[in-house]
Amino acid sequence: MHRLAKSLCLGLVCAGLLSACNDDDVRSTTPPSNTAALSFRMDTGGQINAFYRQDKVAAHLLVRSSTKPRLLVVFPAGNSGTGLWFDDTAQPVNWTLDTPPSALSAPDAHGRPLYGIGADVSVDTATLTIRQGVLSNVRFLRDFNGGATIPPQILTAPTVQGGTAQWQRDRLDGAPGYALRITLRDGGSIAPAAGGKLVLNAPAGSHTLKLHIDALSGETPLSPITHADLFAPSVNPDPVSQNVLEFLSFNDKLLAGSWQYDTYFGRDTLISVRMLMPVLEPAAIEAGLSSVLSRLSADGKVAHEEGIGEFALVDNQKNGRPNDPTPTYDYKMIDSDYLLAPIAAAWLIDDTRGQARAAAYLAQRGSDGQTNGSRLVVNLLHVATTAQPFAQQPSVANLIHLRSGEIVGNWRDSTDGLGGGVYPYDVNAVLVPAALRAANAFLARGLLDPYLDAGQRATLANTANEAATWETQAPPLFQVSVPAAQAAADVSAYAPSAGVPAGAAPNASLAFYALSLDQQGNPIPVMNSDGGFALLFGTPPDDQLQRIVTDVTRPFPTGLVTDVGMLIANPAYANPSLWPKFTSSAYHGTVIWSWQQAMWVAGLDRQLARQDLSAATRTLLTQARQTIWQVISNGRDMRTSEMWTWSYVNGKYQTDAFGTRSADATEANAAQLWSTTYLAIRDPQQRAGKYWWQASQPMQDGQPKQATAVASR
């Protein structure tokens, strides 16, 4: 009898999940499969991340080595998870993954299947105290990890028998729930302690706790997109990024990132589809687009995040709908509303593969009977009607404002991400006109004729002219100019607060686009990386391209470039009151987001393909690409992580996993969807068949070792 299967069976009997432990039950714990398993591991910042996916099983195991240890297993199914948080330790403890995850399944007490993984881990301490076990939706786990209180109805007490402890329960509505079981492999004991805690003790004389973990979820499994159906032949042969993207790709939806965003996020899906489009198979592209279209609001807004599984149950209960697992959707973001049209156009109009499939794809009907074409029309009408006021009267008051009562609305969706601004640059200067251009393209080609009535056609009829107004009138509202003397003084004053030398003083005035405008229309003069949107989605004239590229590609703290990556923000030219909001420990501060760098390279390639640029502008763009590509290469080991930060030590920048320092605002995901977009970017310097990510890359378990980060949003 397989030891993992036997131990799971015994544990589930203890918890009442299985009625017997005969041979048939045991055999059922290792589900048969005709497909190869996807199994890989990525470590960084003291955290082990082990991923497993095969058929109905998909799971991410992570253990964190620090003075604040924890153990989590999360599942894309239902965005569900199980986790143990331990009391702080006097000294950092270090985890080891002794055996990688393997697939498990077992019936619960009602005979309903649960799916999950088993694995062996050990930790170099003789004792650990479990402070809290949580089994539920990942949104509750991530909130608890960030310090929030757990809804009392999802708490469950463990059952302890000898060296085994198990947490298990049905979902709140009685549907199949969750199970987590730990067993001390080499003896030792588990003892109750005050406050419902459990103390794990190694055998006498041992200084290592050796654990076996079984974790399962009863949420409905997702349908995986296999490797063959995901990647086009042109994809870069980067095994780390391919593994991450494959783990996050399902026919139902593309997951934003693991561990904390193991479900649909509209913006993440759209940007990833756009940037990966050249190297994805059509079915994968359309899976992403369809997941967005099927979640549109009745008035055409794109859903940001979905609440599913037990989170939906609790959310619906708060709104007077008990025992209702119907998904809930968050529509507070404004940028996603204007991303859908240009990205749909990139596939259905600009890509020859999509052109051939466009009519059939738009005619496809969802489970509610609506066609993709009719859904897209509703979004285009939302774009046109919201853009019309500014097109008629180009004033700040008619720009696209954050939704009422919200402090976030674009990808910089943390409390201080926009520096207190309410009119984001990316939305107004780039995405709105891009969406209008896409609406006009759909109208001109007649692709949406079967789904438009006369009134709707009239609403969209002037979108080309409206786009031109937005393109010429919106960007100037965000212009920032800093005289050379003032820029030098600003950088000199700011640099000590950032812990870096000021470097060479600017010898000319600086020009860039503001992060956002405040309520009165004043620019928030935080230098930023959002010009990448204009490079990827627009066709800016020479003067705009020069403003976007010239000064942000200077070395930090004058510009955004460091040896370990391109920063997404630099507050040196803003009021010093904003400096503490944009530190290297802020989620949208002086940190590096992987996909933003990839967007810049893809966008620069797109602009360099134009034939209407001056020689000076072309040279500027080429130099900018070389600069950014070099710092991407320097930070290659972090590429699939959501984001990372840095330290300046002994005159050099070094990468730090975000979330490993006490001052860091949160964590960063080890596996992030839009951080795999380098799979579609070529290195023009490539020689001798060697790729940039392979240089000096360490190995682990026979695979390239990936340093990644650990997130919340």
C-alpha cells in the first residue's frame, strides 16, 4: 500500500470524511490519469513554492522560512485554500521540501470527491506552535495573512489523534468543503495549548520536525488548458515561464497569480492576452477574451475581480441572499473598461489567425444565450458614451474620473498608487482613445453588423473623430516640465530619503507625463512607467514619444532605471509629503513590476516598426530598448514574480523579494500571469542559441532554479 495514500485514508477516517478504510478507498486516493503531471518548484526570499497540476488536481504548496513561518496549500478550484499560521519564533526557521506534491483524491463523509495533494516537508526546529488554521476561499486566507479578522462562521477546530492533526469541514452551504491534515512522520507529539493553539514537538533529542501534509478541496475543478493547446510554435523556450503560464491557464479562465489571486482578474487577463497573443494558440486567446466578455456588467463595464465559492456565500449573505453561491463581481476599476476593445481588435482584426475566426467567435453564445458579439457591442457603447463629453468639450472635468467613492481605478490599485490623483494618465491619455479607435475599426469592417441596431450604430459612428480629439487634447493636460536647476535640487534633496546617491545632476530641463491629475486638474508630478501603455496601444507623434522615453530612462533617482530593473515610480519631483508613499516598500512605489518592463519592450518594438518616425526619435527608442533590456536581463531570476524591490548596498543595487522585509506593504506572488509575457519577446542580441534567461542560471531538482517573490491587492 502506498504510504501517502494510506496515511490520507487513516487521517480522513479520524476526521469522519471516510466511513471505512478498505482497499478500494485507499486506491481511490491516487486518481488515475492518462496525462502527464505539471510539477515544478520556485524558491525565493525564504519561501518554497511547489506547484502541481494534473486533470482535476491543481494546487500550490508554499512554506515560508522566517521568524513568522506558515504553510499554505491553495487551489484554483473555487479559489480555495488551506493554511496554517504559526507563532513567531525567536530565530528564523528553515523549511525543506522532502518529497514534491503528488495527486490525491478521497470521498468526504457524504461520498463526494475531494481533490488535492500530499507532500513531505521538514523544518529545522524542535517545536512549532500552530496559531491558526484556516480553510476557505483564498480571499479570506489572504485577508487573514494581511491582519484581517476571519469571519467566525468559517472557523473550524482541529481534531488531534497522536501525532496527527486534522481540520475539515463542509462549505457553508453544505457543499463539499475542505480538509487539511498534518502528521509528524518521525514520532513526536501534538499537544493542545491555550487559545486553541497546537504545539508540535519533535521526538526527544531531535531538532527537526518532519511533517506529512495532505490538503484537499471539494470545489469544482477547473478544466486545464494543456501545453499543446496553449503555446504556438513561436513561443520562447523558457521552461520556468512556460510552467507558470500553463499552471495558471484553464479553459474556464486565466488565473491572475498564485497564491493570492488564484482566479479571474479582468485587467490581468486582458493585458496578458494582448502581450502573449503572438505565442498563444487561438483557443487560449479566446478563453481569456471569453472570460472577460462573460463577466461584463449589464452596462458594459469589465469585471475586475470575481468572488466565488465560499467568499460568494459570505458576500451574498451580507446582502440578504443566504446560501447563494452565485459569483459576485467587482466593477470598481475604470481602466479595464477601455482595455477590452483594443485587445479584442488586436485578435479579431489585426491578427490573421483571429480574422479567420472572427465571425464564428463573435457568434458564439454563452451559458446565458448571449453572443460574444452582442456583449462586445455593450462595452463599445459604454466606451463611446463615456468618452463623448470630453470629445465635445476637452476639459479636465470631462476626463474619465475614478468611480464615485473609490480611491483606486487603474492598475496602481493600492491606497497611494495614484498619489491622491483621480484622473489616471494611462486611462485618459492612452486607453480611452485606443478603445475609440478599436470601436471604429469594428464598425468599419462590419464585424458587428449582426449585433448593432440603428441607434447603436449612430452612437459609434463618430468614434474615429472622438479618438483624434482625445489623442491631441488629453496628453497635454498631464505634461510635467522641471527646469534643470530645479530638477537637480529636487534629486539632491530626495536621494538621501531613498538611500541612494544623487548621481550626475540633470543638465537640461526634464519632461514627463504625470501619474495622474488631482480633483482640480493639477498634475501629480510623480515620474512613472505608464508611458508603456502609449507605446503598446497608441501611435504617439515624435514629440510625445520623446517626452515618454527620454527622461524616464535616465538612471534613478533622476529617472526610473536601476541595475535590477525599471522602477514604476519616482517621487523626486513631487512634494516631499508624497515621498513616504512611494518608497521601495510600497506596493506601487519605487519598485519593479515585471510586466511593466515587458510592456515597455513590446511597446518599443511596436513603435520601431513604424515608418513615420524621425531618425532622432528612432535612435532614442532603440537606445531605450537596449537600456531596459539590459536591466531586465540583470533581474532575470525574478521574471515570473509579480514584482520585486531592491536594496542599495556597497554602492550596488541588489534584488529583494517583496514581502520579506518588515517594512514591505504586502507580499508578491511567486507566479503571476502577466509576468510570463517575456515568452513573446525576442532578444535581438541573442547569439549561439542562448537566451537571456539562461545566463548563469542555477539549477535545482534538475530544473532551472527560479528566484521569485512571495502578495495582496
